[in-house]
Amino acid sequence: MVHVYNCHPFSSQQIVQVEQEPGLICCGGGALFVVATGGCKVDAFSVEKEGCPLICRFATMGTVKSIQHSKMGDYLVTIEEKNSATYLRTYTNWRYQAEGKARVGVRLLGHLLRGASVRGGVQMEIIEIPLSERPVAVACCSVTGDLVVGCESTLVLFALRRQNQLSLNQSQQMLQSSGTNSQQSSSQSPGQIVGSNQNFLDFERSVILHLPKIKPKQVALCGRYVAVQAELEVLVLKLDTSSEPKTLEESSDTNKTDHLEDQADFQVLPRHQELLGDRAKDCDIPVSVEKTGLEDSTGQCTLSYVLFRRFTPDFFQGCSVEETQLHSLQLYPLFTSNQSESLEEPSCIFCFFSLPSAGYLYSVKGGVELLSAYQYPEKVLKAVLTDHLLHVITKSALQCFTVRCAALAARNEDPYIDTTMKACPPCSLEVCALRMQLFIGLRSVCVYGRHVILLSTADAEAPEEPERTPQRRGLSRKWTISSPKETSTAGHGWNLYVVDTVSPLTLYQEMVEYSERYAETNPQAQSLRHLLSEAHLLIRCSLLQTSEQQRSVEGDSALSLQTDTDGPAEKQTAGQTDRQELEEALRQNCAQLGDCFSRASQKDCHLALPYYRMSGLSVTEITARNRPLPSSPHSYGPGFLFYLKHFLFEETEQILSQEAADEVIDIFSKSEPSQLVSVCASPSLMNISPAQTLQILQHLEDKAGVSVPLTTTMATMMLRLDDMPQYTHLMERHAEMLLVYGFIEEPRLLLHGGGGGQHVQTRPTALTRQLAKSQPGLLVAAMVALHENNKVQLEQADHIFKALGCENCLQVDFWEAMLMASSQETLIQELLFRVASVYIDRVTNTTSDTHTNKPHTPSRRRPLKSADDLINSCSHYGALYPWLTVLNPAHTTSSHHQEALYKLQSLLCGPSLSVGSIMPLMERLSEETLWGFSLHLLCATRAGQYDISIEKLLDRCPQAIIAYANHQLQDKHMVLWWQKLLPELCNRTRAAADNSILLAALKETLVVVAMETSPTEFLELMPEDGTASYFLPHLLTCSQRHLRA
């Protein structure tokens, strides 16, 4: 479906004064090129100046049958005929003819001229490009300046080469110096060589594509994409250069072809076919590649099919084949503002082609898809695609259709489109036709920037339909090939128009004015939304282009040899002003689209959110735009409520005033009362009236019943009213575990700013601060539950406790509780290191004065879990080793020091803590005290250093050695009883025979050794100078045990 809107896209028109009847026209580089009918002369007119004055005039070498202008290189390429032969020629430096320099250089492809053209390109050059077949069509790449030539069964690609004058002069000097004529070499002055370092153009034949089963009528080239169009077929190919050799398999259908040729009495009509992407290779058109380039000879040219479309001829109402064949093939690139100017790869490439009754626009880069299908109201002769509009001509009118190029390019440029952040009308949006401009006898059209050039001829004897042959076209075996129509010499009128289109901003404003008529009658009309979407795409397309690209579209003054009165600063300022106007227009349009979608159906109402965000309006302004209509005073649009919920439920820094916040509460109390708890928890509503909100919540509780989040929200309102008795009463309604579940359901009751992100700054609420004072256990349990349910990150929880000033008490309680709840190994190791470092800090800095006790300071608050609680409830804390009771002092340190010491010892006795991670921290602890010595001994034991531990323990506290050995020297370490402990005790008792502690330890050791060794081994372990009577009872016990065994 094509919408029709009465918006006028044209601003003015002027007639170009041409001396002879135009036959061919083309435009580019700020110029209009006119070839007289049947002539060998090209007139160039400036389309950027009033009256389109003549720039220059130059002759061609033959009768021009086709002419194209290349933006890159600013050259013309023609197909010419002379003496029944067809030639392909390019015309470079054609602008120098404006200076009256009649000198013209003619050369073949690849043969550079010497003399004037080498000394800076001060004359026009004609480059003749030899071909093995007759050229039928030619096209230039607007991105690279390369050429593609369509012959009868091949496509030939030529690469544009820019030759540097300085390097060329040097190479010519080297050639001349090697010859015999040294005087000619020295005749060039140094100034000619060191002069302006200009580039001049040449071409190199790069690739030849053989297409034996298609006869090109039109060709197109854009970057690596090549398109060829026959009468009813379009094929788009992509060329790539690969280092790996690849052979293309050609499908051989010779038998089928011969069979068809034998059917001389029948005409086989092709069936309609559309193949996109990889499926296009299944078409019956084989293509082979012949590489001819020299510079890229190391790479292998590979080919891939992109698009194939075949149409069935339609002979309705007696139309001939000439009237149903394809025309207006284009490959159109579109750059976006996030691309560097040096990049030659466009963001999007579109392929357009047209039948007389319908046009088709495809996107061929990054996925092939049909964007739009244009149904024309009458037969279209030619169409031209631009960024903003599609211009088509019929016999009597110029008409414009909207395009969807900007919709696709915007999505390629911005990944946030089609999310809750940004939106853009879809690529599948139905196109619309704008008001047409009537003319008489239109024949050709071309477009440069905002200038549409039209050629019209009014022939006195022009028939309505071409002359028909007696036989019926529909049954003819051979189809007639239409040749370019030439104007009759008996014609009595022709005109060449330059029609200027309005700027996109002006057309946007007219569309907005046009849309107001729909808004007055039916704000929810589909046409209103469609028209605003069209206006949005107009502005989008203008903003996508960079300022440099906009200047090149509107006319690159550097290509013309005219002086520019405006300096770069003025141009930059004007460009910035235009962009600011476009951005403001886009914001206004987004606000209007947001209004449309705010009251739309459930299918599209979600689009109100991104459009309102892009509008830059505040919540207060958007709320004012969405107040209920008089017909339904209590009804708010679903899109507006969707936007409002996203704004309130996401973490933003925008805080509403009390009036706006109360209005939001009132909106949800009428529309969605079930969301009131979440709405009240939003940080944006910090300024709501607690008394008024409490009444609404109490009414909700009476109607919907009691719930934990609702009760907690009411308690928060009571807290803001400083009504502590009522606050306490509400908080005591439910058990602490139910309150924890309520906080999981609505975590913003405790913290603001988290939003689930790791790097978002969080802050506690007033309820959190009150819980830290009155119910710290509930707060810790709630924070643990929020973390385990992925409502808050560990760093965010730490920030909350630091903001509360509880980093040395509640934060440690939180870590200890997390160790009991978490099952993530990496998190457990992180928490173990944290609590261990805190315990070390506490035992280091806590005073040993048992009488110093400050229970009211945060650092002196009693921990929620004691060491015994952690040992009994957390597997990471182990029971204290028995020998530690000997080393731990009793009532010699403060309770806080004692608690921290027990927790640290319990961690070292547990299975989870990595001792190596805390060894740098343990260096702060001195071994002078018994508790410090016990910690170092634990670390050494955990590290497996039993020999050193035994020696240290015998030196420092021998009374604990047997308890240590009984616990630690078991299983595989049992041999240390007689390999390490027994020799050490013997040596020490020998030196201190009266040491009762050592003697008792030696006796206990001998008992264990006698039980674990054989008599022979026991005898070997006895010292040579030992007293026999002392060791004999143990040897007897060992012997008796051995005999019983």
C-alpha cells in the first residue's frame, strides 16, 4: 500500500538555456552535461548558480550514445559511435575548457602523455579504452571511481588509478637519461618537476566477468558490488580478493540450451523468481571470472551471488515487451556519521530497479532484504534513488516517493535502536507518495543533490504507443530490443528544467503541519503515526550524513574552478547551526511520536518509552502531555504507563518535585494500584508527601489485604513522619524471615542506585539506616539474601555498610554471614581473605586492657556471631585444636581481642582458608606473645613444616608438645614421633635432666613409640648413653605387644 500526502517537495524550477535540442543528459560535480541530439558536443552548465550558466563546451570524438559522470575523479565516460564502430572513452580535466584552452590530449588506456598533461594536467585528456566486444552500457562507482562496462556477454571492470605527477616526471627522466637524447632530458626546467604535486587519472582493466546467458542492458557498480540488468532479469554479484586460490564451477546447461533452440516454433516464458543471499547462486546464470589486474595479481578474485530477480513479462492491455522491461538500475551507497572520511566502505548499499508499473528497493550489504516495493499509479519511464526521496517521471509528471534507506542505515550506525533506549520507524514501513509536479512530454531525469533535472520533448507526431508489427508480440519467438529513442527532427518543442527540492527540514515542517489535521480529528489515526514516522526518517537521513558528505551532496565547490566567497569558518558555523536545527526537529518529532504511541494499542505502546527518551523531555513535561482526555478522565494510555514504570523502576538521578511525585502516586493509585509499592520505593519519588501516600497505601491494604512489602512501605512512611511507635508496630507485624522475603521482592526499600549493575554507586535508604541502629541482624540477613538472589553485588553491599559507618562491625558480620550462605568458591576465598585480614588487624590493634570497654562505639559493638556460633554453623571455621588451649591465655586480653583471636585460629583450623594468601599479613604479628606464637605455629603446621613446629614448640611451650603430637602427628606423619620428636626430647633431657616437663613428654613419647614400632626398631631408636632401667619397661611393653600380634 502506498500512502498519498499532499506535501509539496519542490521549491522552484528554472529552464536551462540550451542552443540545440538535448538528446542525453547527466549531472555530477555541480554541473549538468547536455549532449545535443545526434551531435558530437557536450555542454556543461552549473546547476548551483542562478540561471545555470554555461561552464564550458567541448567536442567529442564520436556521436554520444551514453554518458555518465564520476564523482570520484570528476571525469566523464561515454559510449560513442563513429563510422559504424562503437568506442568507450573517458574525458578528464574537462573543466579546463572553461578557460578557453582548446588543447586536448588523446591517448589510449595506460599510455600516459608527455608534455603539457604531465606538467600538472593543464589540458583536457581523452582516454580511449579498447574493448574486445561492443560496449552496451557503462556505469561509474561513486565510492571508488572505478568503471564497469557491460558488453554483449561480459562485464569488464576498470580500476581508477591516480598517477602522481612528481613520480611520473622522475620516471620519465630516468627513461630519457638512459637514451641517447640527453638534451631533451635537460630541457625541462626544475620548476616543472618540483611544481604542484598534482594527480592525474588513468584506468587499469582489473576483472572480466563472463555471463553467457544474460544480455546486459544496464549495469551498476558500487565498491565490491556489481549489478547487471537484462530486459526482465537483475543479478547482483559481489567481488572479493582472497589469498587462497578458488575455482568457480560453471554450470553447464548446453544440452538444455540446444534443446530449447530446437523448439523453433515455441516461445518459453521465464517464470517469476526471487533468490536472496546464498540462494541466489541457484539461479541458472553462470558467471566466470577472468582476472587481468597487475597490482593485485597475488590475490585470487572470488565471486559470490547476492541477489537474483526475474520477472514474467506482462502483456496486459496489449502492452509490448518494450513497455514491460526493467529500467533505472542503481547501486546506491549511504555513509553514516560514525565513519571516517578516509574509509571507502559505505555503511549501506542499496539496489534499486524498476518496471514501468512497480519499483523495488533492496538492501544488499550485511544481509539481503526487500525494503520497499513501489506501486506506481501510471507507467513510469525512469526513476532515480536519492538519500531522502525516490524521483520518478511519467510522460506528464514528476513524482516523489519516500524511501527507507535511513531506517536501515540508522540501525547499522546505532546498536541501541530497537531497544528501550532508542527507536526508529521500521524498514518495512509503508512508503508514501508526495504531491506531483505536472510537465509535458517528460523523457529523462537525473538528480544532483537537491536539483532534479528534467528533459521534456513535445513531438507533434508523437504517437501514444509505439508502432506495432502485424504479428502478436505475445506469441513472437524473438522479442524486439528497444533502442534509445531519438527526438524527431519535426518536433516543435523541448525544454530542460532544473527543479529544486525543498530542504529536508522544510519538508519535515510541512509534514508536521499536515499531521496536525489528523491530530485535531483523530489523535489515534494510523495516518498520523505514519506521517510522523516519515518526517522522522527525513530528519534521520540528514543527521546520518557527516558535514563533509552533506557538502559533497549539495555541491562540492572544489570541483568547480570558481572562487568561494565563504571561508571554512563560515561553512563550519553554518553546518553546526543546521545540525542543531535538525537535532531540535528530531527531538520534537520524537515527542510527537511518543504521544502517538502513549495511547496506542498493547502491540505498539512500548515504543512510547524510547521515543520519549529521545525527545529530551522531563517526566513532568511528559506527564502534562498525557493527562487524561475529558472523555475519559481516569484513563491513562498504556504507553505512557509503560514509560512511567520504566522511568521509576530504573535507577536515575532525576528527582521529581513534591507536586510531580504526588501526581505520579495518584496516577498509579487510579491506573495500577498493584504497582504502588514499587513506585513508592523509587528514588525519584523521594519528595512525595508521606502523609498523603500513607492514606493511599492504607486504602490499598484495606482493599487488597496485608502483604509484607506493603507493610514495609507503610513503615517507611511512618519513619519519614517520625512516628516511631507506629513504625515499630508495623515492623513487628511479620517475622524477620518474612521481612527478608519482602526485601527480596522489593530491594529498593533498602538501597538506591544499584540497578543490578556492578559499577553503579549505591546508597542506603532511611529504612536501612534505621535497621542498622535497631535491627542489625535483620539488615545483615536481608543484604545476604539480596546478594544470593542477584539483587546486589558484593562491592555494592560493601559500599552500603561504609556509607552507614559500619565497615568495622556490620560489614564483617555481613562477610561472616556470606561465608555461611555462599557456595561460590571464588567468592568464598575472597571473603576468607577479607575476614582473616580483619581478624589480624583486630588482634594487632586491640588493647590488652581488660577494663577498657566502650560498648556504644561502633567498633566495640558485640559481633552478631561469636566464634563458637561460627564453628557450629559454618563449615569454613574449624574447631580449635586441643593443643591451642595450652597456648591461649585466659582472661589476659580484652573480650574483643579474645573473640578475634578465636575466630582467626578457627579459620586456620578450618579446611578452606589458603594459608599462603595471608602469610604477608601474618608478618605483622609478633611471636613474643603466646597467642601470636600460636598463630604462627598454626600457619607452619598448615604448611606441613612439622619438624620446625616441633622444635619451636619445645623451645617455647614444651608442655603443649604431647597434645600437639597426639593431634598432628597421625597417619602418614606418625613416623615423626620417633624420627623427630624422640631424638629431640632425648637431647633436651640430656641437657636438662631435672626438667620434669621434658621428662613427662619423653615418657609419653616412649609409650607411643613402643606401641607403633617393633622391638628391633625400638632398640635401634634407644640412645647409646641412655639408662637401661628407664627404657627397659617400654621395651618390654613393645615386646609383649609384638608377641601378642
